[in-house]
Amino acid sequence: MEMKEAPAISRSTPVEFTVGVVGAGYVGLVTGACLAYVGHRVVLADVSEERIVSLERGQLPIYEPGLENLMLDSADRIDFTTEIDWVAREADVLFIAVGTPPDENGSADLSNVAEVARAIGRALSGSYREQPLMVVNKSTVPAGSGDYVSMLVREGAEEAGNGAANFRVVSNPEFLREGSAVYDSLFPDRIVLGADCRSALDAMRALYKPIIEQSFPTDVDPRPKAAVPFITTDLTSSEMIKYAANAFLAVKISFINEIANISELVGADVNSVAAGIGLDERIGSRFLNAGIGWGGSCFPKDVMALMSIAEEYDYEAKILTAAVEVNTRQRRLVVSKLQHDLHTLKGKRIALLGLAFKPNTDDLREASSLQIARMLDSRGARVVGYDPVAGKAAARALPGLRVLHDPYEAVKGAHAVVLVTEWEEFRNLDLRCVASLMDEPRLLVDGRNFLDPRDVKGAGMIYRGFGRG
């Protein structure tokens, strides 16, 4: 597929860099769209010709609030291609934003990163560059991967045999939350950069200047920050920051779930406990929501990868191991709560409300809904589900799951309902209508402690939450 002709850019247009992004997935699309929005020219590259054609037609492969409008606003500064070689030769900065899925042992599979790195080396070999290409690891990679990428780029250049490649490798981990990724990119808590030379860090600071200084146009008023913290360190420390951040948040969620389970035994309300400890600024209130636990594309993968890194050095990461065990147990607790009131699950209709791993996304990676559905199916239950965005994807991922297109249709005839994903529309459900459509015993398991137990009980249902006394 040939590269589209570059858009005409006038001297008055505030373009500082030509940015290449290899990997038009979740991270790559959001990164590219936001950098284009703040004034850079961006070329998004992907090996999938089908994906590139869809993007050229304005069809996004993911659901992310605000991303479609951002792409439209920046359309004159974004191009799409399958020609990675062209991007490597023409870009000032090239982000590697490809997937690093877990291997069987939990370690990160770097084969996609390796393929891109070698391709960059082949493209750069023998080409004249006045300034080195900034090769930026945006993919989540284990500590030490910066040196690995440098080696692979050099290997690619040697394979081409046309001379050495002029490049620098930079680590720039992403901290995007699905469902608010555009906001997180434009108004980040911090920007972390790791490199082994000052010139590379200076170049990246210049790239991010509109975001650091919050000087780009925005409808957000007031701006959340006057300036964004800019953290510079070595490659390995930067890579470790990403894993440490996600692992800490996963541990924090597992901790509050452990407290929820103890609270349930003694008759305390974990929501009150979380509010009380969250006001301590050393702890903070975020990620203290008890329930089914964490899933998605980052926490499970990154925690397992960090545990795998520790094992390579014969170190047992006991806290991380415990966090994973608690998280797995939370799924089983859903089944236990259902069995407590239904006694047997065989032949019982159970409706899952929410299938995506969190609201405002269609991502089903490590989604609680799929794990719970499999456990219920294995026990003979008839499982149905509803999600405002991820329904079709869930039906493909789990053919045995019957997906309906209306929450009231899903609960019709159900003996029990499990609220799996806290979509805002579920807060406005007509609970009396839900109860009237259900069969006895009309059980609602609130997997996110999202609803008011008094409202659920007042509508004529049995309420079961997590740690709510």
C-alpha cells in the first residue's frame, strides 16, 4: 500500500515535528491523535492494511470517548500507511506502540517490538540524517528493553548492509486509562522520559512542550494544571516506573477487596472504611473501590510481567502473588454469593449487566464478565448478558454467552442479576421494573458496590454486595 501524499502544511501552522507512530491500536491511535491535535504532523503506521483502510475512511477500531472527534479535528495533520520504512526515514520521532502480550509464563512477548526495531534499522541503514531519529518505546516493555531495542535497530542496519543507523532510543511509558485516555494524554499527571543522553531528553521535551506548558487550545475550563511534571531518568528506571505504577494500583485494589471480605464477616461497611482511610493523604481515595476486582489489558499483564522479571533474578514477589490470588478469588466469590441464595445454579438464568472490563470502553481483555460467565456455564447456569458497547465483541469472545441488546430484556426471567461493569446507565435502571421481570428469588449481586442497597431492597430484590455489612 502506497503512502498517501503528505498534507500541505503552511509555515504558519504550528508544526514542530514529524511524528511516526507504529501500531495503530489503542495506545498508538490516542498518542498520534493527541500529538496531531497539539500541532505536530503525525503518520500512523500499521502492518494491517485492513486497519489502515478503515482509518482512512474514518472508522476507528476501538471505542474511546472523544477520540473520534479528536481525529476529525486533526485530520489535516494525520496520515496513515503500512510503509514503516518510509515513516522511519521521514520522521523526527518514531513511537513504537505495538502490543506486548504475555507469554505462557507471564513474561512480555517482545516479538512485535523486535520486528519493528529491526525494520527501523533496515530503513535507516545508509540514509543520511542530520539529526538522529528518536526511537521511542511507548509499548510496555520489561526493564532493560531499551538496550535490547538499540541492539535490534543496529542488527537491522547491519542486515541491510548500507551503513550505520543514526538513532537514539527513548523510553516514554504511557499511563492511559481506558475510557479517559484522550484526557489523560492532553492533561497527564506526569510525563516520564528515560534516555542515556541529554540531547534525546531535550528533543522529547521540545516535542511535548505544548502539553507540558498546557499551551494548546482546549474547551476544558479551567485547565487542570498550569504545567505538567516532566520526569527524566535512565532507560531502565523509566521502564520500571510503568510496571511499578500499575502493580501498586493492582495491589491497592486487592487490598481493599481483602478489607471488604473481612468487613463482611464482622458486619462493617467497606464503603465507609474506604472513605475513612482514603482521606489520609498518604493513602488517597482512588482505587479503593471493592468488588469483583481488576482486569483489562494492563493490570493483569503488567503484574504478571513484573513477577516474571523477579523470577529471572530468583526473587519471589510475594505481595504481587497475593494480589493476584485475591483478585482471582473475587470472581469465585460472585459464584459463591449466587450459590448461597440460589442453592444450585443448574438451569438457573443469570443475567450479567456490563461485559467490558470497565465502563466507557469496549475492551474485553481479562474482563471479569467472561471469567464469571465461564464459571457459571460450567455449573449448568443459563447465562445472558448486556453491555451498551461491548456486546458484539463479547458474543464473539464467548459463543456460549447469549448477548441481548436491552438491559430489561436481559433480566427478563432471570433468577439473579450480576452487575459486572458500572456503566452509568445502570444507575438509572427502573429497579421495580427489573424486579417485576425477574423470577424468584430476584437476587442482585452488585459486583461494583454501585447501587444503593436500600433502593434494590425497596424494589423487591435481594441485595448482595461486597463487604457492605
